[in-house]
Amino acid sequence: MDHGMGIVIGETAEIGDDVTLYQGVTLGGTGKLKEKRHPTLEDHVIVGCGATVLGPINVGRRARIGSGAVVTKPVLPGATVIGIPARPVAGPAERETSAGNGAYPDPVAEMFSCYNRRIDRLEKYKEEAEQELALLRERSEEAERRLRARPRTLSDNRTGR
């Protein structure tokens, strides 16, 4: 529930997986009987701000309900409904996205993907720097060995080397 302030979910409402309810959504009932009187939202449904879904109706998988809509009739899977009363504006269609819940991108997954690429680059850079440092140490040690192994000359004795 993004910014879940003011959301009303009736006692017999059923909500599937990966459903997005924005603020001010009402899943309300009709009548006072103890039987099923609230809506059922299937998986991957998106309900916009201030929308009202009333009665024992079914909102199909991957359906979208526009902000401020009042839904009193079943919504087909993949359909988009808007208005008062709600009416379809887009036909049923299976929608696949990276977020898995509609046409919205998943900013958290994108952020982690960016961080993972950066970490990979930094680890590669660190490995290359460590290899370069090892090579420089090896060359330095070799130069020091050659300097110590060379014969001393008279000019070295005068300069203190």
C-alpha cells in the first residue's frame, strides 16, 4: 500500500498477491448481511487514489482501476476502468513488466542493479590496482637486489654510498 492513509478494506474483501492500493481507496460492501459483500481483487491489480470498489464483485488479474473511479460491476482480467460509474477504457491484455504489477518500473530493483554494476566495476578496478602494486613491488625489490649486488667503487666510498 503506497501512502496507505485513508484506505478502507471491508471484512469480507479478498486481496491477491502484488496488489497496489494507493491512498484513499475503499473496498466497501453493500448491505449488512454476514455473507460475502466486499470485492475480491485478484493478483497484480492496481487501484488508484480515491477509487471505490463496492459490492461482492471480482476484479480480474492485472486489472487497473483509475483514480476516483467508482466500481460496482466486475472488472475483466487485464482491463483498465475509469470514471463514475467505472467503465473500461482498455481491453483485457496480459501485461508483463519488470515490476510484475503493471506498467510501472520497479525503482528499487533499478537502483540495486545500478549499485551492483558499480560494485562490479570497483572490484575490477581494485583487482587491477592490486596486480599493478604487486608488479611495482617486485620491480622495486629486484632493483634493490641489483643495487646491493653491484661492486663498490672508489667514488661510492667518498660519497658514503
